Amino acid sequence: MNQSRTGLNDSFYKWIDQVRRSKRKLSELQEKLEYYKVKLIGYHGISYDQIGSGISNKNRDENLLYWIDKVNQVEDEIEINNEVLRKYEDFKNALKDELKIILTSIVERGDAQVILKELGLKRSSYNQKKEEVIRLWLVYDNKGFSQN
């Protein structure tokens, strides 16, 4: 099997990129969510200044809806990224220990030399194990566990 990022293994490497992106983006989204929630807190309180003054609260209501919408958008993005990471963890947990290490090294762009030493493998054996991970993922993905 070709180990390049094109051809038969293309979908695997796209999935790996998606997992990497989700890992990286999750902390950023958590920070955004906290910021938006803080902004939203400012609009939760009742303003007694305008009671009975006849001044419309339309602008205030629009601002409240704006921040609620922002919070909802970020929560949706977080859920999408969490789903990608859950599927990655499910697949990883279905693998044997040796293959888990190889998958983790692919996702985290680990140094192949360190992995070879750690597992006591030769380069050709490592490549065979990597191909086994890819084949198993293709089977896993084709059984309806696709990422999108």
C-alpha cells in the first residue's frame, strides 16, 4: 500500500488532520466561550434606571441576543470538535497497545526514531504497523463511523 498522503490513504490523513485541528482548536474555543459568557453576564441583570421612563430596551435586547447567539455558536463548535476527538479515542482504544503508540505518534507528529526504539522495531516493521493502523481505520470508517 502506498504511504503517501494521496491515493488510498488520503481519507486517513484527512482524518488525522481533522483530529489535530480539533485538539488545537478546543482550548481556543473554551477561552472564547468563557469570554462570551462573561460578556453575557453583563446583560442578565435588571436595569432599574429605565423603569417607567418609556425608553425602549430594544438595543439592550439585541445585545443580549447577540451574546446568546455567540455562546450557542461556540458551544456547537465545541461539540463538533469533541465528537471528532471521541471517535479518535474510540478507534484508538480498539487497537492493540503497539498500534495505539503508532497512532498517537502519527497524530502528535512523533519522532519515528523514538517510536522505533521504544517498540524495538525496525523501520520496515514500523511501516507495516502503520499500514495496519491505516487499514484498520479504513474498515472502522467504512462501517458507518465516518467523521463527516
